[in-house]
Amino acid sequence: MKLSETFWNTKYKDQKTGWDLGVISPPLKAYFDQIENKELKILITGGGNSYEAEYLFSKGFENVFVLDISKIALENIKKRVPNFPTTQLLHANFFEIEDSFDLVIEQTFFCAIDPSLRLQYAQKMESILTPKGKIVGLLFEAVLNEDHPPFGGTKEEYLTYFQPYFQIVKMDPCYNSYPNRQGMELFVQLIKK
């Protein structure tokens, strides 16, 4: 299944953005609040309306980049956060980016790509992270859809993709999920080997 730019732009145009919480995800806010190094170069993949980027930027993190294949999603951020640097809104396919980052934030991107690309996702993450770089975020641990996003999965499945490339610091049930995601999320922290 090809999930194209048109597919995602249509979702935004038709306001079919059920994945969008409208606020920063509580587990990510808690994680961000304990980061001390504001110089980290951070990427938010499939960032969408990216309340996470807005929050980080408001807290003095100036090296935050939002990547999305949908131009509409990136325009939404520009409208909401007019002083967010336009050069840090990356309109691109994740699998084609060449830059490197210290930290990649995962929320609803992994579950949005076709499951056949999951190993490729892990490999690409390993290639764009700096030495000892991290992936931090949320993965669904639930049976979801088979023919359209969000695609679910299990911890056991995810470990097969990530263990070859990452030290698994944490991949545990999330205790502070947003109410409509309670019991469905794993909080993950992975460090590049």
C-alpha cells in the first residue's frame, strides 16, 4: 500500500485526523521536561501538526525539526507558531532524508507507514542518528487495522526490528497515555548501538 503525499494531504483537507490529540502527548511532555541539553538536534518524524515541536520550541529548544510528507501539516505549524524557523519544517519523505540528529521523537509515524517498511524504518533511524543518538516516543501495542493506518503491532514484533541496531533502554507499557490511548501504548527509549 502506497501512502502518498496526496493521501495525507486529503486527510488534513477532510479533517480526518483522528491521530491528532490537539495537545502535546503527556508521556512526551514528561520526557521533554527532564531534558537538560537544549542544544540537542531533534527530529519529529511524520510530525503532523506537531504540538510537540511547538512545546519544545517554546521551552528554548532551537534545533527542533519537523518532517512531514504533507505540506498542509507543515503549513498548519507555520500558522500556529509563526516564529518557528521555516527551514526546520522539512517537507520530505522520511526514507529519503540525509541529515543526522541526536534525538528522534516517535509518535504516530511508525504506525502510519506500511508495516512492510518497519525494518527499513529501523535501519533508516540507525543511519540518521548520531553516535549514541536516541529514538524516544510511543508505539501502539494493540491490534489495529490491516488495510489502512494506524497499523498496530506487538512489543515482540518491534524488538525484531530494533534489537539489531539499538540498545533497548525502555519498551514498556505507558503509564501516562492520553485518555483515549490508555493501555494501548508502549513508551520506548532506544539508543543507537
